[in-house]
Amino acid sequence: MAQGIFKVNFDGSLLILHPDDVPGTALHSDARRLIGCCGLTGQDGPNLLCSGCGLEVATKESDCWTDNLVALAATAVSEDLRVK
């Protein structure tokens, strides 16, 4: 995903963004969510948390065989696209 733009998935439940476009997030504390050989596969559940409240908000894919993107749960953002 190119930086500075986003797309909505087919059912509107996910916003797809560039990893650098999701400030206010932190990696999950559960190491089982952070699997990958040189990045994150995103196949083990949400792996990004809101750094303010700790809510699971997104899944980051950044491994060598995946796209470089963040799938942000649409329910986790406000109308101005800030993480709640």
C-alpha cells in the first residue's frame, strides 16, 4: 500500500493503510501474534494495539512474502481516521 492513501476492503470492515500511516499504535505484547521470518505475517490475529488504551486495532503484514500494509479495524477509528 502506498503511503498517504487508504483503501476499504470488500465489506467495509477494514481500512488498508501503509504501515507508516498508523501513528498511535504499538506491537502486541503476545509474542504469538508477532510471527514471521523477517517481518510480521499477520496470520495470527491482530498484532497492533492502540498505544493509548491497549485495544487491539489492526493487523500489520510486513514479512518478505506478504504485502507491506496495515489492516485497521474500521470500528477502531473515529470519523477523522484517528485511532480511538
